[in-house]
Amino acid sequence: MFFFKRSVSLHTLSNLLYLSLGYLKEREGGGLNSTEGYLYAYNIKGLGPGFYYYHPDKHALTLIKPINAPLATFVQGQHFVNNLPLGLFITSRFDKMWWKYPHSQGYRVSLLEAGHISQTLQLTATALGMRTWVTAALSEEKIEQALGLNNLCEQPLLFVGAGYSNGEALCDELKHLLASESH
């Protein structure tokens, strides 16, 4: 899907993160919270481009490092999403899951949890007027370097992006080029 170069407000980002990953009163007494969220902020009003860690207990962000490469670098060359204003790398802390569940069951629970968070983020973004895009086609080594993940116990599972789009799969320039080629 083609995304516009349109920024997202901090208020919208705040709502998106809180409703997707934040510690809501309704979720108290629940799971282990083995899933972590790392924000890819590219075009947010009032927030510099960079990779941020989301602290769900504080509803706060910590800058990990500025962005030094287009998004496609981290999602196996899928260049059509380079305009996404934001996205979330969803990781799992398998060591937290293994504490409670045997290894194979821990993996299943981790994947299920990541899927639920992905779906919640997509539903929330849609309710806020945005389009979403999700992929598991990740360049893990580059993501681990960008996010500072040095321990094999925490691994990236998904990327969910959100931004503004008219739903078209092709940008105007590419549609024009394809039309001129057919004549």
C-alpha cells in the first residue's frame, strides 16, 4: 500500500501506543507482559525521527538512536513503506515466557500475544483514521543492531506500521509510468 508523506500528531501516537501496549487498569492481574514495543518514529509532529523504546508502565518513550536508514532496510527491502510515519517493532522476551511455560508452549504464547498486540494496534490506528501495514519479513540482524538487542532471549517478531493512505497500491508516479509504457 502506498502511504502519504503526512505526519502524525503526538496525541494520536500517544493514544495508539497506550491502547495497544500500555498498562490499562482493565488488564491488571493478567499475563507476564513478555512483549515489548519499539517505536519507529519517522514523521511525528514534535518527536525527532528515531527508534524509541515504549515503557508501558510509565507511558513514556526513550530514544534508542536516530534513524539512519530507510524503513525498507529493516523489512527486507519493502521500499513501498518508506513513507510510513510510524511503526512498531514487536519483540518478545522469551526468557520471561520460559519462566512460566515450557519452551514450546512459551513460543506459542509469545506469538499469540504479539498477534493480539498487532491486531489491537491495527484496530486502534483504523479507528484514528489511518491505514495499517503488517509484516513478519524482517531483517533481524539490522533490527537487533538498531534497537540494541544484544540478548538472544529477546527477538523481533512483527512490524506494524500506520499512516495515511488512500488505499492505493501504487503511487501516482508509478501509475503514470505504467500507463505511458502501455501506449
